[in-house]
Amino acid sequence: MSTLVDNIAVLVTNEADRPERENAALVIEDGKVAWLGDAGSAPHADERIDADGRCVIPGFVDSHSHIVFAGDRSTEFEHRMTGQPYAAGGIRTTVAATRAATDAELTANAARLVAEMRAQGTTTLEIKSGYGLTTVDEARSLAIAATLTSETTYLGAHVVPAEFKDDPAAYVALVTGEMLDACAPHAKWVDVFCDNGAFDVDQARAILKAGMARGLGARMHGAQLAPSGAVQLAVELGAASVDHCTFLTDADVGALAGSETVATLLPGVEFSTRQPYPDARRLIDAGATVALACDCNPGSSFTSSMPFCIAVAVRDMNFSPAEALWAATAGGAAALRRTDVGGLAVGQRADLVILDAPSYVHFAYRPGVPLVHRVLVSAD
Ligand SMILES: [Zn+2]
């Protein structure tokens, strides 16, 4: 079965030498892009979709989400919007609700959010644990996440739970011991929140190394609340990505630029916590690889919308529209060390979004407007 998508005004492929084409067409076969070229000159296909002058982009790769949870924190958000600052400890509110929820409730909530993301153009998604913080609750969170994506991340080290507040070392021992044993079979990645009020650099090193020793890839939450050694630790350990990067030193930028570690920026967090936005220009000009993700979570960024994140990134983080789209597609793929998604070159997965717009510039030009006409996802 082959499908021709024809009459594409702008086709974004993210190919290195020619990232976008005008008046283009593509052919999908066996779930992959089989051919690219000028509109009207495509080979025969079994089925034809007329894009009718619309823009076609790769599906978004949202490399950072926390959607296995229960509860609502809109009151906390309301308080924050009236002057109370964000603190990492708010996570404990969601932990209590998540522990009390049934598997069915957690699964239904996460599946609803995945559907919401898909409707907005996200075709590859990472999901973290981190609201269970017991061996049983972290393992079940990851088992639920694994029913929704292959990109699952063990984040037992999200915050020190209340019952360990007087003995964080004992919690690190749990996270690197029994909890890791229970979670590793369901996880591809290990993550740690290395920041003020969460885990320090030495704890983060121990946690990531323990996960890596079990075959998990490393990623990190770092530099969200203050500068620290988190970014350089991520680079030192060869982490796939360090996420947030709100407060970076020049040494952090230099370390990222000379590494394979992606800097993943999360505009929804700064938007929802009224923190200053990081400057993407500084990272991109230094040569760092930059991704954009939603960080969908009930506390600091309850958006599932990559188009929204692109609009904010262009408006307030000094991305060009093309750079923001790249960061939300190919950048996210790099942050997950994936080469099969994030672009539409021949051989890549035919995960694509047909926009109700002639250009992806409309994500920032028409913020808040639903612009997704159709999402095509290749079968696994
Ligand atoms: Zn996060």
C-alpha cells in the first residue's frame, strides 16, 4: 500500500542540505517516506492525498513529559499568578494524588493527554515516571507509560518524598537499588531533577550512573531554578539531553556546544512559572543542539501543545520560526537519540502533519489557533 501526498506548498524534511522544499510531493510506502520531489511529478501510488496548498511538517517529537499522574494543581497555578513563586516541593501534592489513584485512573488520564498531544501534531512522545516515588508506584507508572510509548524514563529521583525528608541519602539508596531493579525492565532512560530543593550534583551522579549500569540512557532536569553543576555533569556522563537550561553559565554553554548532549528548552515552564526565558540564540550560536518540548505536567507546565511552545519560543526565546520547528522535530529526535523520526527524508518514518496553513511560520504568527489539519502516523 502506497500513498502520495501531493500539492504541498512547503514540505519540511529537515534534510541537512535542503531542509524544506516548495511545491512538493512525497510518497509513503510501508510506513516510511519512499520518494520526495516536485508536486505533479510523483510516481504512481495506490492512494492520493491532496494537500491543496498546505504546509507539511514532520510530526513533533516531544521528548519530555510527565503525564502519568492524578490530581489537579490549578489552585497552585492561580496562587503563583498572584505572586507566590514556584518551588520544586509542589511535586509532592501530585505524588499524594498519584499514589491514591487506581491503575485504571492513571492510564485513562495519560491516554487522554496522549490523544490531546496527537491532535496537536505530536507523533513521538517521551513519558517519565516520578509521581509515585515508592518502588511499587514508580514501577506501575512506568508500566502504564510503556503501554503508550517506547520512550519511557525512570524518574524516581524527581524529588525526595516527604517520608524521606530527614534522610535523603536513604532515598538515593532506594532509587539506585530496589526501585531501580523494579523499574529498569519498563524503562529506556534514567533521569534526575538536579536543582535547588531536589537532588545535588553528587546525588545526581550516583543516580544516573546506577541507571546507566543497568543499560538505561541518561537524561537530566538541570538549571531550571538556578545555575549549578548539573549541565556539566550531564555532559560529563554523555547524557542524551539536559532539560530546562533556564540558568546557564558561559561554561555550561561551552560544554553543551562541544558535546553530543542536547539542550532541551521547555517554554511552557517559564510561561507557567513566570521565570525568565532562556536565550536560545546563545545556545544555537555557540553550536549546541537545541530541542523544544512541552514538559507536560500538572505543576509547572500543563500544556500538551508543541505549537504553543513554538509560538513562545519564537516570541520570547529568540528562535527563528525555522529553528523552532527544527528544535520541535529533529531536535526532539536528537534528544531521544532517534534518527527514524523528526524528519521526512527518504527512509524516515512517515509521521507527518498537514497544517491548515501554507507555512509553519503560522505557528508563531497565529498563536493559539488550531492549525493541524491532519496527522499521519506510520504503523510500527
Ligand atoms: Zn520535567
